[in-house]
Amino acid sequence: MKTPCEVVIWHLLPRIRALLAKELMRLGFSQREVGRRLGITPAAVSQYISEKRAGGKGFDPEIMQAIEELAKDIAAE
């Protein structure tokens, strides 16, 4: 059985990164810039966008709204 920390690290955080990457791309940023702003490689961004990494369900609308707001904050630096 996985501990709660393992679940967060292996599933929750990557899914949030994937959603942030998608939202930043939707806002017009390149994969390179998204990677720079999230502290990940452009290749990782590509995998998040194509759902090769961290695919799956979204979150409740309230959490999705928070992710969208976070992406806007990241975009504004």
C-alpha cells in the first residue's frame, strides 16, 4: 500500500503540473517557456500536453479554477 506522500508525489503533483502546462500553453506560451516557468524540461511539457505523463481525470471545478488562477499568476510572474 502506498503512503499518502507517495500518492501525492507520484500522482497528484504530476497531474497538477500537467494541467498547469496545458493552461499556460492555452495562454500562448511555448513549451520552452512553460518549462522554464514550471522548472521542468520542454520534453516533460510535451509529455504532459500529450498525456504520456500524468494523464487521467481532472479535479473538482473548484480545484480546476484554482489551477487556472495559478497559471495566470505564473504567466504574470
